Amino acid sequence: MVEHSTAKAAQKDAGELREGEIAINPPAQFDAGLYYIGRIRTPWQRREDCPKNPRETDATCTIELEARWVDGLAGLESVSHVVVLYWMDQARRDLVLQAPHHYTEPRGTFALRSPVRPNPIAVSVARLVRIDGNKLTVVGLDCIDDTPLLDLKPYFASTDSVPDASVGWHAGTKR
Amino acid sequence: MVEHSTAKAAQKDAGELREGEIAINPPAQFDAGLYYIGRIRTPWQRREDCPKNPRETDATCTIELEARWVDGLAGLESVSHVVVLYWMDQARRDLVLQAPHHYTEPRGTFALRSPVRPNPIAVSVARLVRIDGNKLTVVGLDCIDDTPLLDLKPYFASTDSVPDASVGWHAGTKR
């Protein structure tokens, strides 16, 4: 049913733009397809209840992997942190300039971590507490309950950690 | 044409398993669709020429964003590092246990950064050198030339950097 949702995604919220926001016409077709490989269980039932970023909460979340993929967890129990990729399926996908309510001016989609983006894939680094069968207990996610899971990867400090990285526009603002 | 590629992805390389590898039957349908929003130009034309990880090379790569998304770059020029999401479209998607040739034993797909995974989305942290129109010059990618781009995000050290993260199984091995 993938093609049919293209038009729906483009039209979702159509016309509901904040000042300074710009929507474009997305492509007519998708180029590749994703499997939902599980679900993320969190304490937050509505988007407005979610923390603004993953370090704002100590809440424990549970990642439930679909049974067919469970053998893929072998070895993951030895990592301290997991890169969690998930699909923000409630977000529109057609904005290039956007004005999140907690910032004062519109910015480009690719300069923001907003869920609103052409491919709404979130990347979060979560601390792994334990794995029981198909369930991972983690700390450090900020998504809505029942969010579709796309991938899990080991976090390698050697390639993924850049402690002195900076975001110029963000200096002095609240994220 | 997204549905048709499901079967193809599942059958690609079918039967060519290394010792200890396990393939499963992937779902019959995709759950969501992706847009390719640009292409990544790199010096590497074949998979075997690519560096094994992004910190193994100082090569400069160019990310070419499709024209329709260019306004989304506004503000990104102020960041030092970009999270680059791309689609490893040459990888099979049905392995849960795999034995990459540079490791000695098979491990679960989710314990590895191998391109072979149910949703072959790569996450790399690249240093941003400059932006000219729709082109970003970056250092720190390791993918094959012409790789499809999925997303760009600002790298926030506050949420993305975990310098003391560890990968137990990897200690003492070469990545």
C-alpha cells in the first residue's frame, strides 16, 4: 500500500503552515520501502507529552522486536549504547522551511531535528539496560508510545562520538 | 514500484550464505516508503574499495541534494558536523546472523554496522567543510559513489555524543 500513502503524506495538514514555513510538492513515487521490525513502548501517549530531546528524560522504554528478527540480537547484549532508528509516522514530509513552536524563527528542515522531514527517520542514542528475549529495556528515547522501529545498531564511540561538535544557530537558544 | 522489489530483495544472493549465517523470510510487504533526496559522490566505485569505517579515510565527499529540497539547508551552514543517513541499496535484507569477512565468527545483524540489515539505512557523522548551493562538501563518509541520500541532520554533542560507550564483543577485535 506504499504508493497510495504518498499523496496522503503530501496533503496531511496541507495549508496549516506557520509564518515563514514553506511546503514543496514531494515526488510522485517512493524510491524504496521500509519494514517495521518492531515497536517502541514509551510512557508518552500524545506528541505534546514527549520530551523535547532524549536526554531530557530518565524514563525507561521497551523496544519490542518482531519475532522473525530476534536472532539478530546475538552479541548486542555486550554493548553499552544502542543507535535506535525509528519512523515518526505522524509527521508531514513536505516542509523545507519550518518554525517549531519552541524556536523564534523558521529554519531549514535539515538544520533541525524536528520529526517533519522528507524521510521521518529518527536517530537516537539509548543506553541499553538489558535484553530479555525479543524485548530491550533502554533509557534515552523521547518518542510517542507504539512508534515503529526500523533498526538497531551498536554505538561505536570511535566513529559516532564527536564531543566538541557545535551547532552555531543553536548557541544561546533553547533546544 | 515499491512492492515489486520486496521479493527481489529477499531473493538477492539467495543461497550464498557463509558458514553460520542465517537468512529469514522477510515480510511480504513494505510498511512505509522512502524518497531518495539526493546522491553522495565519493571516490569509491566498488564496495570492496570502500573504507571499512568513516574514520579510516580523510577523503572529501560531495553530497548533492535534489533541487526541490535545497531550501531545507538554511541554517545548516552553522554546524560543524552533520548526521548523514543514506540507503545501502546493494545490500541484501534477510540475514539475522551474519559473518562479515573481516571478523572470525557470526554475530547478530543488530550487533553489527554491516550494510546487510532489514532496513539498510546507514548513519554516519561527517565533518561539514562547506555548502555551495545544493552541494555539501564533507569529510567522514565511507560509502560507494552515487549512494542514495535519505536525510541530513545537525549533530548535537549534547544528545549524540557518548565518548565512553563500549562494544564488548568488539574489544580486542579489529573492526
